[in-house]
Amino acid sequence: METVFLVFLGAILMLSFGYIKNRYFGFYGQTPSDYSAAPGDAFDLRTHLNGEIICEGVIYGPTGRVTSRFVGDFDAVWTGNTGVMKERFVYDSGDEVLREWNLTVGNDGRIRATASDVVGEGQGVQSGPTVQLKYKYKLPEEQGGHVLDTTDWMYLAPNGTIVNRSQFRKYGIKVAELVATMRRKEAA
């Protein structure tokens, strides 16, 4: 009986340690307020994601290995606090994906975002040189049609390049991660 108790206690401690590590020290441990006083330019979607943009990136699968590479061409147009960003991705498989984001930035830096493959409305915030956006992403039917909880973090580099890191989770388990850069086409 004592052995069962110790195994149970050990399992509880390991699960608790894993939760604390992920919640406070991992990707999900960061909050927008962590960056509110960071040095450098403030990230403003209306300025930094405006016009023609090129993107390059990789997607990691659940084992941490690269499963896909891609390039993208974006075109973002803003009218006041409302913008439309059209994206065209070409993957190493030859597949092409088109997406159109509808974005609204509030005077307080809060972001609302919709797209055809986003379930409901994404919510985000600009804070210092970062943007955090959370939404539910629906995979295409040929990829299972699963809905994944997505968290995007975009970081503005001093030269204006945007570094994007996103994690995709199902039932709290990370199933994919994306790392990409975005920069204005004329700067390329």
C-alpha cells in the first residue's frame, strides 16, 4: 500500500512540476505586460504589418522535427483602425494556401481578428515591441479538420523585421510550432 501511495505521490509531483514549468517558464509563461516597458520601437500592426510583406518559415511537428517549410507573400491595407491582410503561402510540398485576415486595433492596443479558418474571433494585444494573438485555428478537412488552440507571439526586431513564434495545441498538448520572419518587400 505504501508503494502505491509513493508512486501516486510521485506522479502528482511530476504533473505539478510540468504544469508549473510550462505555465511560468515556457512559451505560455510570457505575458504582454512582460514587454510593455521593453526598449525599442513599439509594435503597431497598422505600421509594421502594412503594405507588401514577405515571409519565410518552418513548421515543427509534435516531435520537434521540421515537418514543413514555406514562403509567403502578404498584402495588408489599413483604413484607420481596421485592416485586411491577404496572405499567400507556398509550402515545400507545392501546396498553396490563401488566407484573408480582417483585423481591428482598438485605441487601447487590443486586437480583434477573423479569418475563414479561424473559429470565432481571435483576441490579442500590442505591448511594447510585441503582439500576442490567441485564436482557434481549424485545419483543412484533408488534414483532419481538427480545431487547434493557437497562440501567436510576434516580436519586432530593431531593423523592422518581425519574428513570429506560434504554438498549436489540442487538449493542451502541443501538436505543432511555427517560426517565421516577416519583413516589408522593399526591405528585402
